[in-house]
Amino acid sequence: MIESVNLTKFYPPPIKSLFDLKSLRDFLGKPREKIPALIDLSFKIKEGEIFGLLGPNGAGKTTFCKIANALVIPTRGNLYINGYDSVKEHDKVKGKIFTIFGGERDLFGLFQWRVSVEKNLKFIAELWGIPKVEAENRINYALELLNLKDKKNEWYQKLSAGMRQKVYLALPLIIQPEVLILDEPTVYLDVFTRREVWNAILELSKEFGTTIILTTHNLNEAEVLCNRVLIFNKKKIAEGKPKELIEKFQTLKIDRKLLVKIKGKIKIEDFNGIAEKINAYTQNGFTYLGIYIKRDYLKDILAILTNYDVVDIQNEPVTLEDVFTHICSFDSCVNSRAEEKS
Ligand SMILES: Nc1ncnc2c1ncn2[C@@H]1O[C@H](COP(=O)(O)OP(=O)(O)O)[C@@H](O)[C@H]1O
Ligand SMILES: [Mg+2]
């Protein structure tokens, strides 16, 4: 089990110049203005779950992953991994977790650039104490699953960013850690590669029961992969199953999305005051509308639409993206800078 208890991190402000009096004071003493990255974040993750940490850029996702690896020390609070404090008892945790940081960033310097993919993987498997034959089997299985077989003799250096990310994803399939932390695992990937990565993540969860923490700002990804998600921006905003969050959001009667195709042009002003948001474009004599409305206004919208030559109308399901866009615009999540209270 993983438990985050009031996890809080404030970074010191950047030093502008040692000649600047304020910077010098911050550098020498206890900086007064601090940059919040995590504020009192508490949650639990059960064994075998795929848990999504969902937040916009700067929410504190990478900071969380760094604390799990004792790369960053929290200002207060604790992160327990299988009962051990991730920082204070790092030696007990480090063999159990494996982390992949966003993009193809090789933060731990695992890969040799002028060495083939296969040799790199064999070397890392050896470091993790996996017996030779077993390692070979696992490497073949991982390369097959990730569609990387034809790259196994290629130098790591020659691979594209997407390929490198996939090679990185081969590692948890080979090492089979108890806990896998993926920091924005598909961040620069094209849609096809993204699907391969998703498959690998689901396979890990299904085959090995790996507990997976996945950070992302891609809501579709969270919806597809995660059993539960925590939406946060420094502070917790919401927590639950992706579907439950969407339902909760629906009961708030905040959102309904209508996609409408109309012959001819429309007057956008007609929808003033009843649509929350409206997107429109015209093509080949048709106007395409995306209308976000509060449920109570559905009748009014339909009444206006009767004035037009409506060719098609669709009621789109609410996605996690809608939930996210809405709740993340609440004030609680906009504070990018704050003074530490304690
Ligand atoms: N080493 C650092 N020094 C100062 N501020 C930092 C540092 N790392 C991150 N931050 C700040 O902490 C906040 C959270 O950053 P981060 O954890 O990287 O968010 P995310 O991964 O969700 O984009 C941001 O405001 C970021 O600018
Ligand atoms: Mg990040």
C-alpha cells in the first residue's frame, strides 16, 4: 500500500543574483517567499491499483515522483511505500519501486548511448539481479509487446524520443517491480506509440499485479488506464473512480455538450446567456456548433435551434476532460505562489 500523509513541498525561490539584497538574504537565511509544489496532499493507493495523479502543468506531479525516489525531501508530511518512509527509509524502498520520468529523460543515467538496446537491457537486468536466462526471456517478451524487436541491435543513441520512451517502458516489464511510478509516460508520443505504451501498462497490471502510479495531464489517458484518480493542483481537488467523478460532475448539472450541424449561418448572439461556452465554424455552407450548456437550459437551446435548419444533433457524453477543465478553473487551484503558513 502507498500512503501520502499531508505531503507538502515548498521550493526556495530561485536566486536572481547574489548582489541582489533579497536574493542574498534568501540564500543565506530561511527564504520567506517559497514556491508551493504540494500542499497537504493525503491519499491512499491499494495494492495492484492503477492510480492516476492528474493535474495541469506545475501541479506538483514530478515533485511527488521525486519524493517517492528520495530525490526531493518534503517540507513536511510523509510518503509511505509498503509501510516505509520513501525518504527516511529509502534503502528499504528503493529495490521495490521503479520510476520512469517524463519524456525520454534518463534521470538515473541508466542507458549507454553507444550500446545496443538489447545489451543495455541485459545490463540493467543484471544490475537488478535477474538470472541470465530469465532476463533473456523477459527482454524478448518486452520487446515483442512493445513492438521493438527490430530495434534490439540499434544503438540507444540512434533511437527517436518515442522509441527511447518505449525502451524505457520495457524496463518495468523486465524488472517487474512491486510499485511502478510513471511520470507523464506518453508525453511526447504519437497516438500509435501511445497505444502501445498503454497496452504495456495494462499488461503489467494484469500479468504481475503491479501497483502503478501514473501522472498525466492527459485526461483520456487517465480515463482509459486508471482505476482511481486524484485530481490536484498543489492541493487535492477531487478523488475517485474516473466514472464516479464524471457522474458527480453530471449531478452538479453543470455540463452537457451538444454537437449541432446546421445548414446555413447562425447568429451566435442567439445563445447568449443560455450557453456556457460555444464553439462554431462554417464549412461548405454548413455551420458546426459545439455547445456547452447547463442542463436546465436544454429546453431553451432546443427552442432556439428550431429557428434553424438543423441537419444533425448529437448529445456528447461528458468526459473526464470536461470535469478537469471545469474544476481546475476553481480558485483553489489557481494559486501558483503562496506563502507557507506553518
Ligand atoms: N527545483 C525546483 N526549484 C524551484 N521550484 C520548483 C522546482 N521544481 C519544481 N518547482 C516548482 O514547483 C511546482 C510544481 O512543479 P512540478 O512538480 O514539476 O509540477 P508538474 O510535474 O505537475 O508539472 C511548479 O510551480 C514548479 O515551478
Ligand atoms: Mg512534471
